[in-house]
Amino acid sequence: MANRVFNFNPGPSTIPLDVLKIIQEELIDYRGTGMSIIESSHRSPEFDEVNNQAMALAKEILGLGDNYKVLFMTGGASSQFAYIPLNFLNDGQVGAYVDTGTWSTKAIKEAQIIGNMHLAGSTKDDGYTFVPKPADISYPDNTAYLHVTSNNTIKGTQFHQFPDTGEVPLICDMSSDIASRKIDYSKFSLIYAGAQKNLGPAGVTLVVIKEDLLAKCKEGLPSMFNYQTYAAKNSLYNTPPSFGIYVMKLVFEWIMNQGGLEAVEKVNMAKKDTIYGMIDKYPDYFKGTVKPDSRSWMNITMRLPNEDLEKKLIADAKAAGFVGLKGHRSVGGVRVSVYNAMPLEGATKLAEFMETFMNANQ
């Protein structure tokens, strides 16, 4: 489509064009019902099918079995920061957290309100320019769970190895890199992700939880703050974010049509190699902010020789059809978010633009 830009926004972010076309086609009359899926009852057979398919596809794509439950919730990852200690942090226990930047820091803040927190690892003193190695993560025997944030959208870091936690449940905020690569998702007892980066629109949060952890939810919680409420009713205890679930189902189907995570990973690897290739080729101009072994595949962060050049690059890029390149307000600079739906063409053309910009603005 001639007027489509390359959308590098960090979230809400780009959605596959093929998915948008299906939404456009079905929006007014969903499969002969005479109404939109947005208008359909969440108790209708049409939406029940959407809901069930989305749950099944989530487990199939992540390679998880029937010992996991898929929940569709609201409130984003930020609500999960509180849900987790509310449900699993008991008296006499600690929630162990690895601090790798803004989002893990916020998760820690919520845990401290609810119970006792143990800092299992941190890269704060180094400006969050890398993530800890598994061997550098430690926690006591009374640990209820270990929480990590797999990818930091602001600082541009990512875990490429996760700790083996044995009997301690491993919980992961995967909001910005879920379903972007092949990893052993069965290492995790609970995974959560806001949809608005890799899975669909803002408003729905995917939670995948192992049955044995689900059984440990504390008693006496308000219904809407207990994971078991959602699991028992297939996320239909109350009216769910139905449109977001519908779009997520379409995105899952799109991932399957690409060839699953193996194919998605290959494209994502090519995209990140293209942009990091420019950083490594011209390190005095495009200054990477992250240690190479912790580089994010999803959020590539850099600085230019000065802020005026950064502002000019962002403005010139927008005029050329590359939007969303401004770094987070807390750190500045330039950030290139290359989530699943960003085609390789977008990364390739952006790299060409970067080199042309550099040559014209030395």
C-alpha cells in the first residue's frame, strides 16, 4: 500500500499487513453473523471459537503442553507486576527479582508493597547496559519465585540465556519479545506479555501459567485478582478484551503461516543483523548503547555524535517514511524497534537511509 510507512514504534507497534486486511474484511460482518466481532457477545459460539483457537495456538506456537493454561487478561504487564506477588508471595517467603531496567524496577516496586523482595541480580550500577549471566543470579532457599524481564524495550538489552531454577518457579515478563525466537518456553512457570508489541493491539495481556503454579494461588483474594478465576472460566468470568483476543488469534495464525517460530526467528535475526551491522560498521557515528552479548533483537538503541544530529535523523527518517525512531524520553537517542511484523525490507531500507544520512551529515 503506497501510503503505509515503516512503523518502528516500540508499542503500540506494527501489526502484520495480512492481519490488518483480514480485520478490514471481517470488521463489518464477521463471517455472516451480520455484525462485527466487536459487537458480538463474548458468550456467542462465534467468539467462543475465537477464544478457544487463540488459546490453542498460543500453546502450539510456544511448544507448551496441556499442563499450561492460557489466560487473556487486561491491565497490561504493569498489572501483572502486582498480580504475581498477590497470588504467590506468602509470609516467610521472598519474591526474587533480577533488575535489568525500567520495567523490572517497576515490578520490584509492586512486590515490595505486597511482601518481601530479594534482589537476585542487577546491572543498575552499569547503567543497564547488559543483563546478568545465569551464574550471577542468586536467591535464598525461601524464594517463592524468580522474576526476570526477558527484553528491555528502553535500554535495548535482552536475555539470551535464562537461569535453571529447579523447583523455584521461573516467571518472565516477555512483553517485548514473546514469540520472536525459538527458546524452551517450558522452562517458565508463568509468562506474561502485553500484546501491543508482538501479538496485537493494546488492551489484552497474554498470561501462560503452569498448572502446578496455578494451584498455589493464595486463598482469600478478590475474584478478579486471582489467576484461578480466569483459568476456571477460560478468561470469560467477565467480559474479556474480545477484539484484542480476536486480533491475537489472527497474529498467531500469521506466525503459523510464516512457518512458526523457526521461520520468524530467521527473519528477526536478519533484521537485527542488518541494523547492528551499521552500528558495527560505523561505531564512531552510530554508537551502540549495549554490550554486544546482551543486544536486543527487538529494540536496537544507539546514540549519534550529538543530540542535534539525533533530532535531524529522526525528523528526516519520518519524512522518508520511517516512523517511531525516537528513543525513550528517559534515555534519549535513537531506538529501532523491529518486532515480528516489521518486514526485512523495512530494516534493509532503514539501514540504507542511515548510511546515506551519515554521509550527508558528517
